[in-house]
Amino acid sequence: MTDMYTLPDAHLSDLLDRAHFGSLVTTHESGLRTTPIPFYAEKRADAWLAVTHLARHNPQVTNPITGPATAVFHVMDAYVSNTWYASNEALPNVPTWDYVSIQMPGTVKIIDDPQRALQVAAKLTHKMGDGGELKKVASNRSMTMATHIVAVELTADRVIARAKMSQDRHPDDIRGVIEQLEAAGKTDMAAFLREVSLPVAERRFGHVPAHHTANEIPLHGKVLGTSGNPEWEKAQGRQLRPQAGF
């Protein structure tokens, strides 16, 4: 499915090149189990892998995996107050939560090999910019620590990348969210809104300048008064309905 909430390929490639904190969900005879854990993605042949390591005593390791699994990368998220919207005074709205998420459903392989586990730990550290830190640890100590963890590789059937990032809002509303997120130090989210969400909104509503009078909001290239305007209220009403697929 391709729609405004599908993460653009260029941004997906960039995000898959980074490490992310997320959740590993596995199926067992006793039911589902989940571990919050960092991942990195790796491309092999035509398949993407989500790679991590788990403690040897983790129930996801000690209990056989009997069914499908999913790695969920929690890329970024933030609460969005409706008071940040330029249109909120004229047409009160509701708060929401913006996020970018990558899901990789597939098959898990547990690799009980301390050397491989150490390689995975080293690559995660490198992805976070501390590539040389593990080299400072004595090799015998590193290998001893590696015996307490196992490497985990999830071969993905597909990659599902979704970005619910205010794309359905009016461009002026998105500018307000950008301002607030930048003030809160969430620069990655602000950059995504500016580079991806704002152009999407401008295509939907028509390219508009940054500022308007309090009760005049452009819609599809026209300046419309918001108060009591059925076309504006109809467009905004669509934003109140929950989006499918999240």
C-alpha cells in the first residue's frame, strides 16, 4: 500500500542505515513474548535482516520459537498538542501523537556463537558512533562477556515503514508543530516534517505562504474564512477520523 503515510524510499534507506531501539516479538507455545532491544538492519541478497543480541537466559532464547516474529523499530515519536495548530482557535481540534515506525515481520534465527554475538555488539556500538570503545576492553574479558549473550537475526518477509507525521494537516498547522518540536529539541522530527510532511500538505492544500490572518486559511489555492465555512470544516473534519492501518 502506497499513500501519504508510506515512508519515502530515500528516507527509509537512510533510517535502515542507523541503529534503532525497538521491540522483538516472537511466538512460543506459551504465547507471544516481547523484548525491548536495539537493532541494526543488514541487507543480504534480496532480504533485509534485523540484527540484535539477547541475554542467554532471556525466555525468547530458552523457549523454542514456534511461529512468526516481528522486529519493530521505534524510529521517532512525539505528542502533538492541538494548541500548536494555527487553525485551532478558529476550528478547535484534538491532540495526537506523531511517529515513524519500521516493522520487519519474518523468521528468527538464534545464533549461539560468542564470536558472532561479539560482532553484533561491536556493530551496534559502531552504529552509535562509539566504534572504538569495545577495542579498549581486554579481549579475554570481551569474549567472557560474549558467552552470556546470543546473536539474533530476523530475516524479514517484507519491510513495512509508516510515518504518521501530520501530513493530513494544513501547512500552517505543520509549521506550528515544527516550531514546537524544534523548541523541545526534537530536531529529527522537525526536519522530517519540514522535508516530507510540509510538501505533502502543500500539494494537498495548494502552496501557501507562511502567515495569514487569524480567520483566513488557504484551501486548495484559495483563501477561505474558517468560521462557518463548510468546505474548510469538511476538509478539517476528515482529519478527525482515525487513520486506518496503524
